[in-house]
Amino acid sequence: MSQGNDTLKTKRSLSVGGKSYDYFSLKAAEDTLGDLSKLPLSLRVLLENLLRSEDDRSVTVDDIKAVGQWLKDRHSDREIAFRPTRVLMQDFTGVPAVVDLAAMRDAMLSLGGDPQKINPLTPVDLVIDHSVMVDFYARPDALAKNTELEFERNGERYAFLRWGQTAFNNFRVVPPGTGICHQVNCEYLAKVVWVDEKSGTVYPDSLVGTDSHTTMVNGLSVLGWGVGGIEAEAVMLGQPISMLIPEVIGFKLSGS
């Protein structure tokens, strides 16, 4: 993870368990941007992302200020570059992504380079869940029977994905029969807070996912964005997602 220019001087340190970590403080950003206490939580995650990624190319100080000014009209035409912490894929979109990585390695080899240098730049978790079919039900051995049939039908794809997990860095495969995407994401993959071991920086968990239920992880205060396979693959290769600063719709429940 690259460190930002920190033009607004928001980088701070905190000590946890005897270890020191850096983080980018929204409170410190208020010295320049004004009161952020009413900024929606999802936009605060985006704002921290921009503070951490500022490089004067994909992310500028003006981009950061535009998020801070969102409260004025609750709308913005400013385009920003969002760099998610990780990528979540299911098997239908994940197989083409692994094929593309393998093709890149093949091309690197033919050009005389080192194919081992071709890897996802953003951590990727692939959950095998879209191959699940229910042939047996209402019987004690239903799960075992369905899993057995699933492996028979998808053996070649599963062997390929298993190869991908051993061949590439930053790429994990959650095996069949473990659970479906949003469940595995919420129960096992979501860290809420990430630590970059090289820089010692802590920052919010965020992701893009190709599963339609990716956004369920927002219930854990983890910003999850649903995207298509091409966008997910671009993030996997280290590219930011370009988007307008989004509108945020709030609702309030009252009564009983």
C-alpha cells in the first residue's frame, strides 16, 4: 500500500498492545475541511481512503476537499479514485480473472521476463458458491450428496482454481461446501480494521465484490461495493475505481 503525500498533515500515531501504528485522522482533517461530524459514515471511509492515497495524480487535495464539501449540497459532480482494500469474487467471475492472470504470465514468459512477477496487487478472496445446486433435500445425507455431485460437475474448474491459489500471491480460494459469498465475507473475511505490516498503517476495511450481496458487509461498518467482473479485475491489478462522489440516502426508524 502506497503512502499518501499528506498535504493536509493528517497522519497521526497510536499505540496498541505496545506497538505503534500510523493512521490518517479525520479529526485532523477538520482543521482544513471544517466539521465532518455529520458526514455519512460511508463517505468518511472514502475520505480516509483519499487522504491515504493522495499522490497528485489519481488523488489530489481538491478531491479530498470536495468530499469535505459534500455536506453543503449533499451532492457532488466531483470524480474521485477509490482504492478498495480487497476484492471479493465468486467462481463465475473468478475463473476468467485467473485465466487472465495465467495469460499474462504466459506473455511475460514469451517476452523473456519472470512470470512469477505477475500477481494480484490487491488481495483477492474467491468464494466458490455459484456452483451450488440442490439435487437432494429433506434427508440426512443431503449435504454430502449435493457436495459430491458438485465436485463431479465442476472438477475441472475447481482444479484450475486450486492451481491459481498455489500459483499466485494475494489470491485465496474458499473451497466448495464452506458457505456462500456474503456469509463467508461477513463471518470470516471481513477484518473491519486492516494493518499494513510494511508501513505500520491501520485503515478501514473496504472491498469491491462481484456477488450481488456484497453490500451486506456494510452491517459490520465495512464499506462493500458491488461491481462487475471487469471492475473487480481492474482493482485486483491495482487500479482505483473512478466514481462520482456518491449520493447517500439515509433513513430513520421510529416507533415500535
